[in-house]
Amino acid sequence: MVAATAIYELPASLRVAASCLGKRFAVTVGHQPATLVTPAIVWADDRPSIVAPTSRVLDQSLLIHMAEAGKEGWERWETWGSVSQWNPEKRVAMHVRIGSVLLELTLDSKGMAYSDYLYGRGHPTGPQVDRLFATIDEWFQDLRTWIEVAVDQDINPAHPITHVSVLGSGLQLVTVEDATTSLPARAHMVNVFGDSSEEVNLRTFLKILAKLRASEVPSDAHLLLRDARADLRRGRYRKAVIDAGSAVELTLADVNRRGPNVNTGSRPTLGWFVDQPAVAAAAALPASTKGDLVGLRNDAIHKNVVPSRVGAANAIALAKAIVDGADPLGLR
């Protein structure tokens, strides 16, 4: 058997509680058992920073060199993660993100080979190595999906949230007066948006990893709620309300199948489910469901009405309460 250590720069950073740092977790990547090692937190001059974890196999200086090679400035500083809020007196870090992790694996030496290298052993090759490279990003997608349904966190690497925008960034303006041309005016107005994402605590993180090891996936209703929150953050309020309503419709259909089993006819709708006293009672629907969710969703679908941000946010919160009550994730 061969001991192997992999450094994985996450496609998107994860917001976690400080209690998740410096820990070792059992994971499975592409049917390969491994140990996930999270970076550590250190304090210097009343300021915390995220640093490389300690490998049980790899020399620490080599580990740091591999992770930071080719990076400069803040990119290098935040290789392992970042802390943006903290209490120096209590030494408590309140806003922590991890950017890279270690994976420690035991591989079968019979399937291992190495590339040719004049000055020593080349890089490892073979089916086990290929499988790890082929499945690691899929493993992250599964991880981030569970995190996004568990807490209000947006970590889609394909469509990242932008926290800074420059108004008119592609515009330059010059004037010509009395045959004199001015210097160009360029964009200078900056909008900064705070990160409102919710952190994952250690208890939830452990349960998420257990779900991943068991190859469990969230229900479609929870995935739709995740999408609704993502749309809300990006200003797509109409789609956010539609997804929230669809999440509740799927949930109420499931509630009806499990409980009162009311005859739905050929094409039951969200409004139909909500109007059924037996279904409403079984799902413990709030009295505001008809007006604050069904009405907004129907207007969005049938009249192309774009709700306000407040209306969309309230609809999502209402939908989440209904779905969580009838279809709990079991992660809290």
C-alpha cells in the first residue's frame, strides 16, 4: 500500500465555523476512502489567519510550496482560506472561509506507476490516480449542494456572486473645448455588497459528510429552494418565486401521498393543494400561504409579474418553513 497526500484548491471557498478548522474527517471520493484535513487557524498580533494543515506524510515546507506555487499577493495569502471578522480580545473568528484542503489516501501499490524523471521518482500514474482526478470535482459539487440546501450559502463556482461592481466600467469620456481635449474620465463609482451567507457549523458539516459517504442526495424540493435563494441574490425575483412555489407544490404532493391521499384528479396545482383542508392540515400550512406564496407565484407564471425583493424573500422564507416541516433534511 502507498500513502498519498493530495492538495485540493476548492472551486469555490466554503464559509464554515472556526470549529471546523484543523480537523480530520472521513470522506469518500469516487469510491476511494480518504481523510479530509481542513486548514488551521493561527493568531498573531491579535489577528487570525488560515494556514496550511499538518500532513502526516508530506513535509510541511513541500506542502506549502505546492499549494502556493505561482501565486502572488493576496491570492497567495488566502490560499488556504481567509478570516474577515474577528474579536481580538476573545480571540474568536466570526467569518471564516476555507479555500484549500488536504486529502490523505492509501492507494494499492499494485496499480501504481511513475513517470520517467531523470533526478528521482516521477509523478504517480495509474487507474487510481486517474479516478481521483476524474471524480474530485464531482465530489465538491455534491458537497456544495448539501451545504447550499442546509444553510443559506451561495457557492456555485460557475456563477459566483460578485461583491464589488464598478458602475459604467467600460465607459471613457473626453471633452473637446476651445480646441483642447481633456483627459479621459473613467469609471470611479464602486458598489460593495456584503457577504450574507450563513456559515456551516461543525455538527452540520459532519452530518453533510455522512450524507455524502452514504451517496444520499437532497430532494428536488430542497434543490428548488436552493435555486430560489440563488435567484434572489442575483435579482431574479420572478424566477425565485416560481422555484419557491414549485418546491412547495412537490412537497404538498408528497404529503398528500403519505397522508390524506385526497383524489387529485388529472392535473393538481399548487393552489389546488393549498385549498384542500386535509392537505393543508397535514402540512401545517401557515394561513398566509395563499396570499404570500400562491398568489405571487401565479402572477409570476401567468401574468409575467415581477415581484418586489421583499415579496420574493417572504415567499422563499414561507416556502422554506413548509418544506422543512414536511421534508426535514436531518442536518441540524
